[in-house]
Amino acid sequence: MEKAKITAYQLFALVLLFELGSALLVALGIEAKQDAWIVILLGMIGGLLIFFVFYRLYCFYPDCLPTEYLQKIMGKGLGKSVAFLYMLYNVYLAARVLRDFGAMLLTFAYIETPLFIANTLMILVIVYSVSKGIEVLARTGELFLVFIYFLAGSGVLLVLFSGVIDLHNLQPVLENGWKPIIKTTVRETIYFPFGELIVFTMIMPYLRDAKKIRNVGIFGVIVSGISLALVMVINISILGVDLTERSQFPLLSTIQTIQVADFLERLDVYFVIALIVGGFFKVAMFIYAAVIGTANIFTVTPPSRLSYPIGLVVLILSMTMASSFPEHLKEGVSIVPLLLHLPFQIIFPVLLLGVAYWKNRKHKKQGTG
């Protein structure tokens, strides 16, 4: 483990920036049409349950990284193998998010720029920050959280003053009943973005006051869930369901509609900066988890030596994982949730918690006996 400690507020800032991250880019839960905001709130509740699984595992092994307690639970050989699979999972998700933000930059700002150049510039900044350690990332997140919510607050005010909101676009509520809402929650929002909090199992041991982890996690999930639900309410009420569903980046399409007093307009570049900040922290947290975990598995010291090699793998993977952005999005909806998110975010952690509970209970009985 890196010799570092972060505060509860810094962890909260990282959780919130990570959760918002790429979730702000896409039409989250739009399969449920105008009830997408309900899907997000239900996903948030599911995310809280998943977080409690991660938290209970941490409580059993408070001084260990997941790469270490996996070996204690499953045995050294099998535990190392599963731990390495988790590191590959982190690398893959980092590459997916990097591809998302590279595509966004090319769409809205650098139309003639090759995707490789955009992704390379982003990954260089991210990897440099990761190599400096969790304390630097945490302090940076602490500062940028204020910036992000200042932009969010000003954005909401501008939307209200521009008079483009039509709440009728949110009606009728539950038009098709609960079935599509539950279906979309189970297939999408419970995993993305809330289940991705599994990356913070690699960060929990660094918190200075371990007693605050539970409250920080709960508060972070709730605030991010409400924020994402509010964003979808605004997107749908301005663009309507059809346009929100068709748009590659609905939030930016929403921002482009803002026009106040015939002079305040074209604010999309202003908000692209905020979205890039969210993307930076999401990719950074995935890469940091992969760096620390891989270093722990293979006893590499210092862990920062792995930052640039893993960053290079993420860059190459982001370029080769899909031939086009629509194909990339299709994989993220139809393949990734069931083949990757479900086992790594839910099945394995629940099984591990069951075995950890049984082992600790057995040890307690032997101790009292």
C-alpha cells in the first residue's frame, strides 16, 4: 500500500466526481422514456445495497487492500488470479471512459483532430496525476468539486431563465407501468454508474478516519443519484424523450439550447470543461486502482512505476475496443453489463462476503472455545 491518508471530505469529493463522470454524458435510463429519472433513483438505491457489501468486506479486513483479502478468503493462488482479473476489469473500464470523452471532444470541439491525439493528451495528464499518488488526486478533487457544482448551479439558473423547460415532456409518469423501469434499472443503472463504486474498495484503507467510510459512501451515492436524476429531468423537459434518446451527448445538446436576453448563448464549451473534469477523475480512479492493485499482486515498489505502462495499455485499448463510437455504445449497453458488471460488481463480492462472514464466525467460535 501507498503510505498516504485522505480526509472524509476528500473521499466524498472523489466519490461524487467519479459517479458523475461519464454518467453525465449519456442518456442514463432513457429506455424507460420519460421515467428515466425514476430509473436513476432506483439504481441509486441498488447502489447503496452494493456499497454495503463492499463496506462489510472492508470491515472484515480494514487494513488490507482487496487484492490482499481476496487471497485470505480464497487462498493465495486463486485469490491472486481473481484479484488480477479485477485489475484487468479496472483497465477495461478506464479505456471505455477514455473513449467516451475522446469522442465527446472530437464531436464538440476538435472535429478534425484524430481520436488518438485527443486520447493521448488526456491520458498523459491523468497518468501523471496518478503517479503522484492518492493524496494529490484527493486534494485536486477537493478543489474541483466546488468548481463543478458552481457550474451546475449556474447552469440550472441559466436554463430556468432561458424559459426552454417544458415539464409536459415528463408526462405521463409511469405510462407503461413499472416493468420497463425495473428492467432498465436491473440492466443499466444499478451497474453504471453506482456499481462501479467497487473501485473505491482500493481507496477505503487510505481514509484517515475509518469510522466515516460508511457515511461518506452513503452520502456520496445519494448526492450523485439525485444530481443525475435532476440532469435527466432537465434533459427530457427541454429536448423531449425522442431527441434525448437520439442525441449522443444529451446534456451538451441541452446546454446548446440556452439563450438568455439574445446575447448569452453558445455555452457548450464552458460546460465541456466541467465534463472533462469528471472524465479525468473517473479514468484516474480506475487507473489508480489498477496500478495499486497490480503493484500489490506482483510486489512492485514503488507502485508509481506502473502508472505509465498501465496508462499506455488503457490508451491502446481505448483505440481498439470498437471500430466506431456507435459500436462502442452498443457494447456498453448489450455486452458489458451482463458479462462484466454483474459478476465483478455483484456476484463475486456477495460470494466473498458470505465466505468472509463464515470464516470470521468460525474463528470467533474457535477463539471462545
